[in-house]
Amino acid sequence: MDCDKEGIYVMWNYIRVLWLLIWARVTALRTEPERGEVSGFVIITALMAIAAIAIVAIIIAKLTAKANSIDLGG
């Protein structure tokens, strides 16, 4: 397995785990909506936004590095 592909698989595993944690949290909040945990929801949402920005930055950095490594024969 290529190192880049392995990194992508690891990244997707992290994304899947985060998604499952968020899904479980949302499900718990739907069953007991009057618990008053707005601050926890805001923190989780902020962490997801930070994770999304970091993932996009990693993908852009990898794509840029790959594009710069292509020899155009010039």
C-alpha cells in the first residue's frame, strides 16, 4: 500500500469515528432535548469545523505537493 493511500485511509477512519461520535451525541440530545447542554453542542460543532478545515488544508497541501512534483518537460 502506498504511503499516501495509507494516510488517506487513516484520515477517513478518523473522520468516520468523529462522525459516529457526533451522531451518537445528536441522538442522545434528541431523546432528551431539555438537558440544557448548549455549550457542549457549541464546542462539538466548533471542533468539527476545525477538523474540517484541517482536513481540507491537508488535502490541499498533498495535492499541491503532488502537482509541483509533476515534470512537465520544460
